Amino acid sequence: MNQNDFSNISISDELKQGIADMGYSSATSIQSQSIPIILEGRDVIGKSQTGSGKTAAFGLPALDRIDTSISPKIVQVLILCPTRELAMQACTEIRKFSKYKEEIHVVPIFGGDSIDRQIMQLRQGCQIVVGTPGRIMDHMNRKTLKFSEVKMVVLDEADEMLNMGFIEDIELILTGTPEERQTILFSATMPKAVLDITKKFQKDPVTVEIKEPQLTVSTIEQFYFRIPKAKKKDALLCLLDYYKPERSIVFCNTKKMVDELIEELNRRGYPAQGLHGDMRQASRTQVMNQFKDGKIAILAATDVAARGIDVNDIKVVFNYDLPQDDEYYVHRIGRTGRAGKSGQAFTLVQGPKQFSQLKNIMNYTKCEILERELPSFSEINNRNTSQLVDEISAFMAQHEYKKYMPAIEKMVDEKNTAIEIAAALFAMSVKQNTLADETTADFASADWGRESDEKSKQFKKHGGIGGRKFKNDAKYEYNDENMTSIKISIGKKDKVMPNQI
């Protein structure tokens, strides 16, 4: 990736000092290319993947373009984000950037937070508002947020906002801002809906596109596991028992599945919490703080709710459900392997239909996702035993334990051998496997799509992409008899958007 030193970019010394305090010295490609153009006042279309540093790309020039000669109570910059978490994250970063900028105030505006508190903050005044489209529209209707002096509007993660059904809100917000404003749009993809926004609301925009040769980083090991029907929860527990990640995220496609999975994990004795859009903001913040503090080891989340999670030491990402969009796979696994650390991404695959989806993901990301066998009951127990042996050896090397020897000697005198006593203590200490031996044995039944050994070798040789055929026998077919398709013949003309259904 081409990078420039921030000292060579024409931002103010105050911002450079704030960036230095945050530990940054080099600008990413999207930052080094976008910042000078935005500082010139040009409209910009920025296409870059999540995690490329887009917040600094628009946040730094936005701060330097604030007119300090007018009242600090007048809103000059409006930044729209798809979720509360992203809005909070962007607001936090911009505040850090402006640490040495005097009288710069940034206010976050999003649903789930007290609107009365937001109204009070807006009345006190600020130059930058960061918010979600729905709550911004609410304040516009209440006339508690005025855009008459707005000189810059930023659409962050524009494709995600449109996917969530915010297109009408965005158009109304942009229409309510001065026509001579500067419009900055950042998006990971450029579907037609995003292009229509650029044509309608931007003037002679400059396109900055960052092309990555590989969408996933080399520090992330990626594997998939074949899962028999109705064994997905057991398979997840099996992997948790075997790998014991200190901190992990499990991605599900629906809020209902998040709730069901959390209930099952907690019932089995795993400290886990969920994160999805139906939760109140206070609950979501509490869950995220517990996850960051290490009080919970497992976070189950939907794709939208997980946008904005900024934790650097996530060991494993589980794709419990295959993502509904190939690009979501990149967003998901990007939660691990951050800041140069290693990480693992595990994907659970059921049936040939899902395996076909996985092949599409491999084609899209241009990376290899290797197959692994689910660990057996004995492998899990052997690993637990081995880990406990290591822990005991480390404890003996670092702690005083001999003062307890008289108690052991007394037990030996009572006709127990030292080995029997040690074995009993070992049994008390080792974490018992929550799965039965016959349950893990059932994992071997997921043999759909397996060809001869030679074809399997050819498949792996070519990176697992293409070439595999599935058996036509009925017993190998994906069973969707319990699913029903529902078609609703309403849409934009009826003034109904996807997020209202």
C-alpha cells in the first residue's frame, strides 16, 4: 500500500500533533489521496474497503475547513453513518484528531440515545454533527437541527446506508442543506443506487479508488468445516471447547439466531452476549464494554450491529451463518488479525448449496479457505489435558506449592497413592467437555460433496475454487422443506422501504 508521512500532507500543525498522540505517522492510500482534494473544496467519491482509514480521510480535512471566525454554535459539517456504533466511533476519532484545536465541538446524533440530551447538546452548539439518517431526520422535523450554514456533508459507508433503506432519508437531508455545499461520499462498493446519489447531489466529483490485490490480510488463517444437518450448534461448541479463544465473535444473519445462540451458549456454561439492532443503545454499549474488558469471551452479532466494533485482540471469528453478501465475509473476518496480530476465521458450511456460496466467497476474496475436520471427543479431551499439564508446570515454576505437601502426605497415609490423589485433583481441574462422544462422532456424517481422494487433491491444489461436483443422490441434497418464500408486492411507490418491513 502506498503511504505518505502525515508531515507531507497539508493539514494544520494542531491536527498533526493530535495524530502523533494517537500513534500514527503514516497515512494510508485513501488518506493521502483524498485529504488534499477535500481541502481544495472538491466533491469526492472514495471507494475503499472497511478498515482503510476513511474516518481520517474525511475527518481531518473537515476539521481544517471549519470556519473559526463565525459562531462555534453553528453546524458546518454533517457526517452520516449507517449505524450508531459507526457514528460513535467516527465521533470519538474526530474528537481525538481535534485535541489541539480550540473550540471545536463534535456531537453524535443517533437513535436509541436520549433525544432530550441531544437537543440540549445541539442548543449549546457545535460545528460538527455525526449521526444516523433516521435520528438526523427526526431533529430536522423538530427543527432542533439547522443546516443553513452547512458547508460539507459526508456520507460514510454509503452502500450500507442504502442497503438499510435510508435512501429517502439521505435524499431529504441532502436537499435540506445548502446547494453550494461540498459533498464527500465514501463507499466500499458502487451499486447503482450509490451512483444515482452521486449524479444527483455531487458536482464534478473526483473519484479516488483504492484497489487491494487481496481483500483479506495474510495474518488471518481461514478454514471451513463441513457440518451435518442439525449439528451446527454442537459444532460451534466443539470448536470453542477445542480452541478456547480468549475473545471471539460469532456472526449470525438474523437477530433471532443471535438470541437463540446466546441462550444455548449460556445454558452450556459459556460466557456470551449478543449484539443486534433490536437492543437498546444502553444495552449495546454495556455489552461492548464487557467484551472489551474481557468480562465476556464470546460475542454473537449480526453484520450491521458489528459494524464499528474496534477491538484489536479478537482471536477467532466464527461464520456461524454464511454471510448474505460476499463482501460481508471481508468485513467479518477483518475483526481479527488486526494491528499486525494473527487471527483465525472459521466458517461452518452445511450442504452443497452453502459450499457453492463458499466458493463464490473464495473467488471474490482471491484467497484460499482450507478445509479442516471438526475435532473428535478424544481430541478435545486430549487437548484439554495437555493444556492443563502446561498450566500446572508453569504454576510449579512460578508459585509456592510445597506448603500443601503435608496435606497430600496425610492422604497418602490413608491408603491413597500419590498418583491417585494427583489424578483426582487433575479431574477436578480439567474443564469437562459439554459434548457427548456420540455427538462428535456424528460430525463424520457430513460427507456431502466428497469425491475420490485424487479429485480432492486436485481441488485443494487449485485453492478450493471450482471443479467440484456434488452427488445427485437425494440424501446429499440440501433440505429446505421447512422454509417458505414470502413475496410482498409493495415498494417505493407505496412509500414503503425495506427497513419498515
